[in-house]
Amino acid sequence: MLKTKFTETFGVEVPVVQGGMQWVGRAPLVAAVANAGGLGFITALTQPTPEDLVKEIARTRDLTDKTFGVNLTILPAINPPPYAEYRDAIISSGVKIVETAGFNPVDHMPDFKSAGVKVLHKCTSVRHGVKAQSVGVDGISIDGFECAGHPGEDDIPGLVLIPAAAEKITIPMIASGGFGDARGLVAALALGADGINMGTRFMATAEAPIHQNVKQALVDGDERNTNLIFRQLRNTARVAKNAVSDEVVGILAEGGQFEDVRDLVAGVRGKTVYETGDIDGGIWSAGTVQGIINDIPTCAELIGRIASEAEELISSKLAGLVA
Ligand SMILES: Cc1cc2nc3c(=O)[nH]c(=O)nc-3n(C[C@H](O)[C@H](O)[C@H](O)COP(=O)(O)O)c2cc1C
């Protein structure tokens, strides 16, 4: 059994986290991760209203009696969602762990703290991790350039980002971006992290509530199968390479503006990809870790083998290298 600062502080058996995923982070997946001993997060903003989030939390509780959390992604928006109401829904439902992402969570800290909610803040740079640590979060999730979703604008892969962060972060820290198996977990521990966060790898599991075609696309795709969109707008997102993301990259490279791609990148189009399995139907997030995804296991199989193979790697293969 692997015991780290992360498992101790957040009360989970295995130092493996399923981070928030828009449209994907719903009850069946989160409960399956929890039942397998990991830490899953419901994605708050996938639920249309805070009341729907309360129902999704209840639906998850019907499927597991283990610990799980809720992801609250705070991004700049012209019409921002009612963040305070989502926060209140989390607190009133009795959820005790939140993954914040995007903006600094400082505005939400007093309410979370007084309700005894632990905050795991996900960020993409050492300076943002240090800042979050200074406002009292309980853990940091540091997302390298490999990751699906928003890698930030610094382009620092995990091999440097994780140890650089480990030098400054004293609270529990997990490494994110590009992780998919026991080798990644052991590497993350060696680099100074206390566990790993995975997104893309959890999409290709039996319980992920998305179309089989999407899961198969992740198995078929290799590490080159992503596009970085919105680079020019300084809001970079790593998404699956497909007809739509290729078109968006082309339009923006030729000087196009957001207005020129607005319809192509619409969130509802992305959502239909997961529902219909038309993988060229819109933009959907995926990371470079596709290069090491070769199957569609249950969460119990995936987390179980990551834990057991990591123990084997450390105690046998690596220990055996010491003369
Ligand atoms: C389909 C998908 C949707 C995501 N949506 C969110 C989100 O809404 N909020 C968030 O904080 N991170 C989101 N992420 C990022 C993941 O939580 C995680 O940080 C990332 O996937 C780690 O990189 P990996 O995919 O290489 O494991 C998303 C990732 C994926 C694959």
C-alpha cells in the first residue's frame, strides 16, 4: 500500500485523482473512482444549475459510500456562472473536498474553511501554486504542458514543472498532465509529488459516461493526436486533434479572431461528441497521454493495477538497481 502526504491529508487509499472534466465528471465515473480507492471529482459546471449539482452529489452517494469531491472551475466569462451558489450547493450537500481550478480560489476560501472543506487547487505554474498555498489551500495539483484542457501559457512539461514546484510547495502536492499508469505515478513520486491526477486516462474507462467511439479514439490515438487551440488568444487549450480543431488552428493562424471560430468551438457541439460518438462533431479535450492508453478497463482495474504495479516497481525493479 502506498502511503503519502496526499493519502493521509485527503483520506483516500490510493494517491490517484480523477480531476474535474466538463461533461465527463459525473456520478458513474466519480463513484467508480471512489469505490476503487481513488479520489474522484464531480464537475460542478457540467450541471446546469446549483440545484442539479445537489442532485448529482446525491446520485453519486447512491453509488458509493466512499469519499469523493466536487471540481469548481473558475474561469473568466462575460456572463459568469453563479459561483457562490455552486459553492453553497457543495457546502450544504456536506461534500468535504473541492478541487478548484482556473482563478485563485481566495474569494471562496473563508466559506470552504469554515465548513471544514479541504481545497485542492489545480494550477499550471509554480508561482500560482505558491500563491494558492499562501491563501491556505490544503493541497496543490500541478498540471504540466502535457495535459488535456488548459495547460497555461508557460509550456513547461512535468519533468521540470513538478520538481520546480516541489521545491516551493510544502503542503501535499499531486502531479497532473500526461499520467496514465504506474510508471507515471512512480516518476511523479520521484520528482517530489505525493500522487497523481489524471483526466484523459479516466475517459477511457468502462464507467466514463461518454460514447464508446470517444474511448476507442483515445486507444487508437497516439501522443501526437492533440491540437493546441486559442494560443493566439492566450487562453490555450489542448484538445483532441480532429477536423474541427484542425480548422480552428488554421483560422487563428491566419489571423482570425474568436468571433471567426465561435461556432466551431461551441461547448454544446463538444457535448454532442460524447453523446453521439461523432468524434469530428466538435471540440473535445484530450491529452498527449493517449500515446500510452491501450485499453478500456474498469476504474477498479485501472486504479488497482496502477497501485500494485507502482509498489512492484519501487520495491523490486528500482530497489534492485541499488548495488
Ligand atoms: C474531457 C476533459 C474535460 C476537462 N474539463 C475540465 C474542467 O472542467 N475543469 C478542470 O479543472 N479541468 C478540466 N480538465 C482537466 C483535467 O481535470 C486534468 O487536469 C487533465 O486532464 C490532466 O491531464 P491528462 O488529461 O493528461 O491526465 C478536463 C480534462 C478533460 C480530458
